[in-house]
Amino acid sequence: MAGGSVFERMLRRFRDHVRRGDYLLTIHADEEMDADELTGFDVEAAILNGQVVERQRDHATREAKYVVRGKGLHGQRIGVVAKISPTGRMVVLTVYRG
């Protein structure tokens, strides 16, 4: 499946960024983390143990963004929407439980 290989490649990139601490959280992602009582460690854990399940197109920039579903530190299901910015950094756009 062609989408699977793209998803696997993006997941490797996201995991590499998390391991290096080379990523940014948007203000929106930070607010959503607070609202859902999640921490940065939960987001990192979800990316490190999760899977890319969907690719979306950003309406404003037309850039690809990816939905990662995984588990936080306490086993809670978490969704993370992230992309690679034009500068090559990973940007976490939003985070949610579920």
C-alpha cells in the first residue's frame, strides 16, 4: 500500500524529531493539552508508540499534516496532528484525547 510507506516514513521522521527534542507546539496544541490534562510527555509517548493513521491537507497552506494515534504515559488514547515545517522542524498543530 503506497500510503502505508508514506505513513511509515513520516512516523520515523516524527519519532526522530521527538527523540532529539526538535519540535514545536503551537499555542493551540498547548491550549488543547491543558484542556485535556495532557503533558508534553504524553504527546511524545503517543508519537513514539503510535501510528500515523491519516494524512490531511492544511486548508490555508496546502501543506500535508498527519494524524498520529497512540497512548500517553498512563495508557490514555491520544491523537496528535503534526507536520514538518518548511524549515524542517516538526510542528505539533493540535492534540486531543481519543
